[in-house]
Amino acid sequence: MPDQFLESLTYESREKGWEELIADPRQEILVVENNAGEIVGFVSGVMQEDKRTGELKAIYLLKEEHGKGIGRQLVRMLFSRLKAKGCETIFVEVLAQNDACRFYEKLNAKWHATTSIAIAGKLLRLCVYKWEDADLEV
């Protein structure tokens, strides 16, 4: 991610973005806390207009929580909620150089396409992965 873009992010802009996400009834947002009640991760996803396709929009987990199965459980819970709404296919877009590609592949995601996105004047490659109905049992 270009430094210029990351440096342009402000607390206020991120707070506004989260408020909009939370207010959108199509959004599914799940958080996980540690034993002290501190948020250590989240996952968000959305059902698309066609009511059959979902998108895993974001997942984040503090580095010290990696490798404990928490990320897998967050994705499993998100998929369960989207499936209950009739979702048959779920997509995720991820920067090609992101380690998350391996995480999604371990969760049975299949490569679907490669595309690109311009961020802060820099063209970045995105991998699009998908899970079909049978693959949603991660």
C-alpha cells in the first residue's frame, strides 16, 4: 500500500467510514475480544444486491493472535451468516503481495481473477478469490 495513501488516513475519516458500515443493514461485522475485553480482531462482509453473492470485505487480527485459529473462526462465522441469507458464492479481493493470499487458499478459496486498482497514483495488482457453496465450510 503506498505510503502516501496510508499517511492520508485520519482517525476522523476512518471513524466516519466505520459509522457508515455499521449503519448499513447489508453489512455483517464481527469482532473478537481477548480475556481482558480488548478487541483483537474483526471481520466484515456484505451481501451483494443479487442476494446470492457475498464479499469478504476485511479481516484483521493483531499479530500476536495469529496462528490460533481465530481468523478461521471469524471467517467461518461470517460465512455462516451470509449463507443464512441465501449466499452461494463469496468473493474477496486482496493485494497480490499480501500474505493473506495464503490464508485464503488454506480456507479453500479458489483463485478467480487478477485485476488492478490505482491507489495514490500507484497501480497495484489484486487477486480475486472465491468460495462456492461447497467451499464455504472453512
